[in-house]
Amino acid sequence: MDNPDEASPGAFDRRSVLVGSFGLLALGACKQDAPSAVGVTAPPASTATNAPEAFVPVLVAVAERLLPSDDLGPGAKEADVAAFLRTVFDDQRLAGVHPLLKRGAAFLMKAARLEGDRAFTDLDDVAKDELLRRLGDNLMRPDGFHGPTFVRVMLALTLEGFLGDPRHGGNQGGLGWRVVGFSPDGRAQGLALRLAP
């Protein structure tokens, strides 16, 4: 974001994500049970187009909103979390989440077209955040997957791409490690993140 003072209200708080038990505190908005939730029902997500290339750009856009760049430091984009997300569909250990990721991405593509007449990747940050918040708060009714679970899984993958070993993709040049003060040789570096009072 160019101006951190104009951060959209839906953006996740970096301190909650990176310092607060690596994101567990940021999941409070993603309630598991919201039986009385009402909201827009977007069309069911089709997985007819099964190629990961069709879904990865949407997942990258989601990651960049879950961990945006701001005045406290770099985010998913600078750490090249996109490189990590591109490897997710090649990793059979993650095969269990592949259908969820594809359905979630397809749903966001359709919802963005339905509500904004644009691709999800072309929406402005506020519109992306609003769709993700409603999906995470169970205010949308996708077919074939649970919205809050999709948001939580994407947050976990975003953090893995930001903080994981760079040899697996993401965390370019150890950027994520430097942000949280981690050194792979075991020496404490202290938090490189400026914490607001």
C-alpha cells in the first residue's frame, strides 16, 4: 500500500499475524459457526477448470491481502509468497487442501464478477478485503466448501510462504525471518518489526 494511513478496514493487522502466535490471534474474525449469518450468496464454484494456473493468481491476491505491505514492514508480495503458492499444487502432502483452494479461488472469481463485474485480481484492496471478510465471517454461502476454513487455510499457507525455509519457495532472501527477528543459525536477532504502542 502506498499510504498506510489509508489501509482498508478489512486489512489484517500485521502485529496480530506475525507476533501474536504467528497468526492465531488474527483468526478471531473467522468464526467457525455462524448459523444465523446472512449475506450475499454467490454462485457455486465450479472446478471444471482444474489447472492450478487458473487459481494461483487469485490465491496470490488473497495472500497479499492477508499479509499486506504496510508501515510496519514488507508483506507477502515482497517475500514472494507467490512462489510458495505455485508449489502447493505440486506437493502431494498438501493434496487434501487442493480441492478447497480451487473451490475457494473459483468462488472468489465468480463473486467478484457478480458483485463488481471485474476479476478478483482487478478489484481494489477495499473490495478484496470485504469479500474475504464476508467469506471468513460465514456471511456468504459457497457450495462445496466452508468459507471460514478457506480463509484460515489461506492464512496458514501465507504465513508458511512468508516464514518458511526459502528453499521451498517464498520467504525470498530470508525476508520473513528478518521481519520477525529469526536467524537460521540460531542467533537471536531481535524483532526487526517496529511495534506501534
